[in-house]
Amino acid sequence: MPYQKIDIHSHYLTPGYTRFCQEQFGGLAGDVAEPNWQVENTLALMKLENIDYSVLSVSMPHISYNQDARATTKLATEINAFGCQLHQEHLNQLGYFATVPLPFVNESIAIIKNALFYQQALGVVLPTSAQGIYLGDPHFDAVMQLLDDTSAIVLIHPNDPPKTPYHVDEKFPHPIYDFFAETTRTFLNLVQNRIFIRYPNIKFIIPHGGAALSVLAPRTLGAKMLNHRLQTDEVDVTAAMKHVYFDIAGRVLPSLLPALLQIVKPDQLLYASDYPYTPKPVVLGLNSALAHTHWLTDTQRQQLYFQNALKLFDLV
């Protein structure tokens, strides 16, 4: 049966962001060429795959590589204005998550307020780290407080790690391995710093099926045996996973989705295409796998595809 869908993890590129990627990285994103994106292609995919609404965001590399507050803020402003324009031109089909100029705290607060209050952003997208500072770091407490005060939706997106071991995995494009490692590392960093407890109103979305969390979670309580100073709420990844959302961008079958469903409920799952970084033929194949997997009932499939996002964005 054709399921309605809301895609909460789809990407767009702007002229300013494209120039940034060319100048800083030679047009690469995690060792992979940046796609040639046009809004018409997103709309065509949406029509083909019965996607009623797509929430766009800018992927990686994160704009923090500018290492300059003014330049980073200027680029975030351009990206968000472009996203707002796309939304206004396609009110019933496209929304966006605002890009934030981390690690610059004051500038990020100003951008978030403008995006949420005046530019109709549905939430924000935050990188796993910015200039080597991970999201759970106290450096970002003021940003987290604002996001909590506004009950913001926050999509976390993997960024390249600050440092990678030399001659270990240089032949693997970063999305294959480093994205999983960084998402997992960042979630542990958020748990360690009690972000989910201290800022309970933030609605976090963890990408790519939670990366390696479903496998790692049962191990983390064992950290207290090795470090007796640790408190349970600093290491209980399983408990934290029960209070966030997970998008299913990428290849979550045959292994990742079943493992994730052993810890979280189906109403925590959100559909995500990751287009155009995930090419159209792959998106179609992944959708077909989801439509036919025995790990989801028809009711749970409709939750994942549509109903969960409808509730998250308060559209019901």
C-alpha cells in the first residue's frame, strides 16, 4: 500500500554554502563530491515516493570550519534566508531546520532566535562537534538553555571528527564509518554531561538509526565498574535513548532497525531520505526495504513514515 510520508532529514545547498565547500574542501563533503542539488529534484522525488512534506537542512561539512565568527554567522544567515524562502515558495511541501554558527555562542543564540521567531524554521540542525567542541560541552550551555526554553526540535548531524588517526581508514569515505563513530561519540558526550536531563524540553533527533548506539548501549553501565566516580545518569545510554527520536536515514536494514527496536518504541522513529547525499536510486531501494520488512507492522510503518513526525511538529 502507498504510505504517506514526512521526510525529516533531506538536504539543500545554497549558493553561499556551495562556495564555502568549494573554497574550503574542493567541493567535497566527507571525501565525497557535493551533489548538484535543485529544489525541483527534491519535489520530484517527493511526488514519486508519496512524501507529503520534507524538512530540509544543510549537511556537512559544517560551516564552523570558517574559524571566524563573522564569516560563519554571515554564511548561517544566507543559508537560513534561503531555507525560509524555499518554505515560503512551497508552504505545504517544504520546511527547514536552521543552520547555527557554532562554536560561537552569542552569534548562535542570535541566529536561533531569528530563525525560530521570525524565519519560520521548524527547528535547528546542530553538528556533532564544531571546531573540536562536542555538543555536550559546557561551552554550549547557553545555547542548550535557549533551545530548552523554546522546546526546540534539534536534528543532530554528523560532522567530520576533529582528528582522525593517520593511515587507518583514509580509503573509506567519511559517511561510511566516521559518521557512525561521531554520532555515537556525541550521544555519549551528551549523556555524560546530563544534557537530556538538564534540558528535557529539547526534542532531539538522532540520525541514521542512532548509529552504533543500539549495540553499545548495553555496555555503558559497565563503565561504573571501571570508574567508581561515575553516576548512573552519566552512563545510562539505554535510558537516554528512550527520550529522543531517531531518524532512519541510510541503510537500517537488515541489522540496525531490529537492534534499535529492542530499546526504543516505534513512536520514536522518523522517516528520512537523506536525499540528495543518498542518491535517488538508493532512496528508492531503502524505501522498498522498509515497506516490506517484517520488523514493522503496517500500523508501525505508518507511524514511522508519517504519524510520528506529525505529532513531533505539532501538526495534529
